[in-house]
Amino acid sequence: MSRISFETGKAMLLDGRRYRIARAINGEQFTLEDMESLMLQQYNKGELLALYDEHRLQPGTSLESLDRQTETINRRTSQPFSAFPEPLQAAALRRKHYLDELTSFGPPNWSSTVMSERIALISKKLGDPTPPSCSSLYRWYRRYSSGNQDARTLVQLIRCSGSYGCRSPIEVQEALVDLIQTRFLEGPGCSIRDIHDSLRARIDQLNRLRSPNDQLRIPSYNTVRRAVQTIPEYEKSLARNGKEYANNEFRTSLAAPKSKFILERVEIDHTPLDLFVVDDKTWLPLGRPWLTLVIDHYSRMVLGFYLGFSPPSVESVFGCLRHAVLPKGNLQERYPRVEHDWPCYGLPDTLICDNGLEFHSQSLEQACFELSIYLQFCPKKKPYFKGRVERMLGSVASQFAHAQPGTSFANWLERHGYDPVKEAVATFDELLHALHIWIVDIYAHSYHRGLKTTPYAKWRDSQRLTPIELPERSRLDVALSHATERVLGHYGVELHGLRYNSRALFPIRHRHGTRVKVMVRYSVEDLGQIHVIDPDSGKAIAVPAVEFEYANGLRLAQHQLIQQGLKENGQGETDHSGLAASKERLRNTIGEAFRSKKLGKRKWAAQKAGIHSNTRSTLVERQDDEPPTPPEPVLQFTPRPLPTRFNPDDQGDRS
């Protein structure tokens, strides 16, 4: 390795400039001479050591190593010794052994007679059958001494020998550079052979204008290949794929953000599950469901998930968050084959997500604000900023879905004649049961290489020291719902063509007028009930639908289909008998779609029927003999005594 020695005549680099020690006084005071400007500077030993500690003083070559060949070798041997090929390392070590043994004889005597005897003794001691000549040993000694006894100077660099640069005429060089820039860098399918053929055609065109004695020679294929290989790989990717792709491909991954306790950071994402699901009645495939999953950044425990046939939406995010926040104490009752508990629950501090439209919705932003959850987005097209959930979704696909019959695999090329539609045997309920077993019993209790323990043990250890917060149950339901503004009148609130009214809303109209704008929270999974926010107290008032028998358990997508059918038939949206008949007709339509021979119709039926992991829709398979009765409205507001002779709670609709 290169060394620094504070002796007269030694060279060094100070702030990138070449200096030599012109004078040393008692080993404490030194005069440094700039080798370019010949200016002198005075330093003491402490100042030089401070410059060395600040990485400003570095080893430099001595005055004897100013020739071109030695400078070139020193410049090309700046890499570590271990980076050279093993044959070059072995040859350099052999030379080093000869030089070490040569120093044992004292000062070198370069007489051919004396040196031949010493080389013979050294080769016999080292067991080398091919000893070097006296001139070779002298070259090794000179390079080793002039290079500050750096062992890398003994490496034989074959690439440093010979001439440098391209020997082709300037016209050929310009043509080659132009072809590389216009063809190779811009065309993604262009190869080196194409560049060589194009260069041949261009040189032939140039030779037509030249005399027979002044013809340009066509470079060989290896010459073109070496010219292309000199282009940095980043420049190739930048020219062919664009700056964003090149920066992503050549990015430098540093340490990821660290969490100190559970629920500090959670990550959420969607993926289509690589598994076909069949209907439990017709045994026909319904398609591949979508999986929305939340994972804890600290413990790698899965906090909750949402499984359904609808594409990613705000509802799937709400369903996943609801499952993640709520305790899962009744897990063994719903899924008897699950053996272990699922201890994950509580409100997270930060929710990490990508830039999907469902994550940028106003409803999710309001929900996170009400639940005191900080919503953090990853940069665009950089999924590795939420690598925990991305890796988890990959594990679900490779370790769970791909091991089940009916898997579609991540790539259709992996099927090799395997038809996942014909091999699908799992119903939606069986899939939910199996997914719970894999998450709770297998993944949570498997050794995690990054944690050095299991995710379950990591969660339990942090749970003993971390206070977990739960929101008010009614507040959670209201927060994880859609918000809109509507006008409250004597008829109540109209939303999606349905009317909602209750006597509990009268105090709001009594205080603010007969028509007042109020905030309404509703769920697209059940239109039977909405919540009206009191403008004064901020409390959520549960308001049932006027036509509760029709709206109870009805999804918004189903209601929109019914309205569309009524419009096509020319009936009014408020025709209640028509709504009931259309609801029955929709039931039959979805039932027929479940039995259709087309996979697209069966998947459409699963979406409209609302089949997902939280609840199952009652529109298609309802077994109640008696229609449900609307819940009794609970008065959320206690009016103050008024200086009048009537009570506002008694002023209902007298019609």
C-alpha cells in the first residue's frame, strides 16, 4: 500500500497538489516545495499530522517516478490488490518474495555475477524452477522502490503496454461515433453486429469518392465492440429507456427507515391473488379476487386484510383498515381450524401507501384525519419505499397462492399446459379459511431472517411496552365511510335517489331553519342507514332509509343497476313498488350470472353481490322468512328549555 514518510525528498499530495519535502529539521520542522510553482511552505509535524487526519495529505510518487510508463502504471494500479485476477496476484506475490529475500543479503549489488548467485540461492529456497533474470529483478526492485514500496506496482498490467487510442482515420472514427449515438443508443433492438454492418456500408459510400490508393479500411468487429463497451452502462440505459428508468435501475439503496415500536409505521397495498375461486353453489369459477393487506413495519405482522372481487377502491381500503384496527378475538369461532391467536389490533401512527386514486381520495384523507393517522405517500413509481408490504404480497403469492389448486401463477409462461380455471376447487369461504391459517399459524410463527425471530414474538415483545389505542367503536364506523353534503328538509335527506328521515333530525331544523346543509356519512356496502353529523355538537345521528326493507343490506352498485333498469323501462326513481320489483329482478339476474358459462359474467356477479372478506351480501342468498325491521332511532340531542309552549320533539310529520 502507499505510504507517507516525513523524510527529505519524499513526495506527497497536499489538497491535490504535488509537494516534496525539501528540508527536515530535527524531524519536527519541514519545508515543503510545490513541484509545479516551486513555492516553499513551512509546516511542523503536528500540522502535517492534522492534515493527514483530515484526509488532505495523501501519499504521492517520488521524484524518480516521473517517466510516462511508471506514471501510467501508478495511475492504473489505484484499485485494491484483491481486485486483480488471481494469476496476476500470484505473479506479484512471487516477485515480492524475491525482493524480500534479496534484502536479506544487505544492500543490493547489481553485478551480474553476484546477482546470479543470489538469484540461484533464492530460487532454490523458494522452490521456483524458473528463476528470473538479473535485469527482470532490477526492474521489479526499481518499480517497488519508486512506488513507495506499494505491492501493487509489482502487478504486471498487460493493458498498459502497447500504444493507446484508436488508430483508424478521423473519418472512420466520426462515422462510428455517429452510428453509436444515432443507432445503438436510441434503438433498443440494435446490436453491435448491426452497427458493424452499418459502418461497413457508410465506409463503402465514403470510398466511392476517394482514390484507389486512399481507400478507408473497415474496422473489425472487435474494434466496434470495444468502442461500444467504452460507453457507461448508465448512459446506455439513459439513452434507451429514459432518465426515470435509468435512475431507478442504478439507484443506491441505503438503510430503510427504522421503527422503534409496533404500529409506528404500517404499509398497505393491493394485489390480484393468483388463485381462481369457484362458486359454492354452481361450482363454476368466479375469477381471481383482489387482496388488500396491511403489515406492521416493526414486527412484520399482518394487521389485517380485505379480500373481494371488486377492483381496488376506497371501500377495500376502509375494509382493510377496519379489520386491522379491530380486535380479532372471535377468530377461532369463525375459523375453527386456526390454532393460534391473532393479537394485532389498534390505531397506527403512520399509514404508508402508494399513489393510487383510492389513496388520494378525500374520504380516506378525512378518515385518517378523524382517527389521527398520518397519511404518507411514496414517491411516484418507487414501490421500494414500502418494501415490507411489497415483499409480503410476494410471499402470499409464492408461498400460499401458488401452492393451491387453481393457481394462475405470476406468469402464464409458468403454467406449461396447466389450466387454472379447470383445476379451481376452492370456494370463497374455503379460501378465507385457508388464508387465515397461513397468516396466523404459518407466517406469524415462522423464523424471519431480518428480525432474527418470528413476527409473532416480535409483536408480543413490543406489545408489553407499547400502549395500544382503540377508537370509539361508533366513531370508527363513521370515520371509515364516505362523506358528502346534503340539504336537510322536512322530507329528510335524499341520497342516491333514496330518502332518509327520522324524528331525531328535527332539532337540527328547529335551530337552523327548514332547509339546512348537513354533512352525511354513508357506506357503499349498506344503504339501509346513514349518519347525519349534527352541525353544533358534531355527533353522528343514525338515520334509517324510509324504504328500509328495500335499502337494508343493499350495496350502492346494486342500487345503481336497479335505477338504471328503471330508467330504461321509463319508470321513476321514486316508484317504490318498481324498486322492489327491480330488486327481485336483480336478484334473479345475479343468480343467472353466477350460472353463466362466461367467466366475465360470473366475476361481474361476484362483484355486484358484494362477496368480500368482511361480510357477505344478503341480496342473493337471504334466508330470513320475515323482513328485517328498521332499528329504533336513538335521539342524539337533548334540547334545552325554550321560552315557548311547545316541545320540538313532538313536532313530527302530521301528514
